[in-house]
Amino acid sequence: MTKRNGPNERIKRRYLAYLKDTKGRDEASLDAVAKAIDRFEDHAKNRDFKKFHPEQARAFKTHLAAARNQRTGQPLSASTIHSTLATLKSFFAWLAQQRGYRSYMNPADAEYFNAPDNLSRVATARRYKACPTIKQIRAMLDAMPANSEIERRDRAVVAFALLSGARDRAIVSFKLKHIDVENELIEQDAREVRTKRAKTFTTWFFPVGDDIRAIVVDWIAFLCAEKGFGPDDPLFPKSKVAPGEDSRVPRRRTRPHALGEREPRSRDLQGGLRARGPALF
């Protein structure tokens, strides 16, 4: 294992703290920044940042263009290269202003991390992404069984995704109090719902059919009437599995846990659909 450079590690921690405390970056964003800087350090053989030279940036860009994804074996995507270079440009521009580095670095050297224009255009282009049609989603719902409690929950997750248009991280964090069936609205309160960029807003049910709405309404009624759930309980609780029993939704004796970030995948293809990620639903 390559030995890390102590001064580099300390200044990286300062930079990540700076991003968190002044820019409000979340942990996922900080992890991406740390990964990009580590990738550059590995290529530079952990050379001290004070010895940075524009030639390192040029060589690193050539390296990225030839590098391959370790998981797929495919060349790195244009968006990956673009975001990595943008992260490094921001880091070295900040670094050149820090005490102990100003005398070693020219702030303009960070510009050498600019991505080629053609690559930037490819990376930032907006493209159409195929997603299931309402007809296909209905076919999948028709094919999904609804005999057990867990099957009913999984079916309600799919119906609610269509009815609400909410993001997958939000769906698994909704509580019953966020759903107003009578007024057909959803309160996406960032204090409790994992919305994008922690934004709070209200949305309304999409007019996708009374049968889709009924699946969700029946599920909410089941939780309240038969499971004793209250306003602060999750809309989609996790399964409870006991020895020798089928998995089921827990009763409201203690606060149930939310479903989490797992979508029901075992029945994804029952309607003849191609499997897709939740972001394309």
C-alpha cells in the first residue's frame, strides 16, 4: 500500500472542512471531492502539493482519458472526467491562497485542470432517458400479487411512485402525516423527508387514474385501521420477520422503521418490463 503524504492529508482535511462549513456540502459530496483528490494523488505518487507543476495536470488529464472503470472495464465517462477535473481545479485554486502554499503555487495554475471543450460539451449535454410508460407501470401493477402484507406494501410503493412522482429517497422517508388523501396533496417537509437539497415543498397527486389512487388509499387505511399506525409512523414500514413465520408489517407497539432505500426488485419484471433504476421511474 502506498504511504500517504502527511502534509497533503492535513490540508485535504482542512479543505473538506471548508467545503462543509462554508459551502454546506453534504457527506456524499465531500466523499466525491476526496475521491477525486485521492485519484490525482495516486497518479502523482503522493508528491507534496507544494511541488505541484502544470505538467502534472497535463499528465493527469492524459491518464484519465486512458483510464478504465474498475467495475465495468469501460473507459471513464466524459461526466466522470469532467467532474474530477472541475473538483481538482477548485481545490488547487483554494490551495494557492492558503498560508504555506502561496509562495509555492501560482493561482492561475489551477486553470490547467480545465477539461477540453469537446469533452465538456459531451459531459454537460442533456439527453433523453427512456422510462416506463404509464401503460407499462399499470401492467406491472396488474402482475404484482397482493396476497400478503408485504406484497401489498410493495405494490403500494410502485403505485405511490406513479401517483406522487416523488424521488425514491423521499418515498421511503414519508410518514403518514405527510399524505393528505382528502386534498390529494403531499407535504415534502425536508425536516423529515429526504428531499433533494433539503428543499421543502408541496406536491399534488398526478391524475393517473382512480385505481392507482385506490391502491395507495387502501394501503394507508390498512396501516391505520389494522396496524394501529399514527401520523408519525412511516408510510412504507420495513418487514418484520419472525422464526417460522412469513414476513409482515409490524403492529404499532413500538415505532416501526421506514422501508429504507431498498426498492422491491423481485417483482420488477413481472409485467414484462425491463429493470430500471428508481431515478428513471
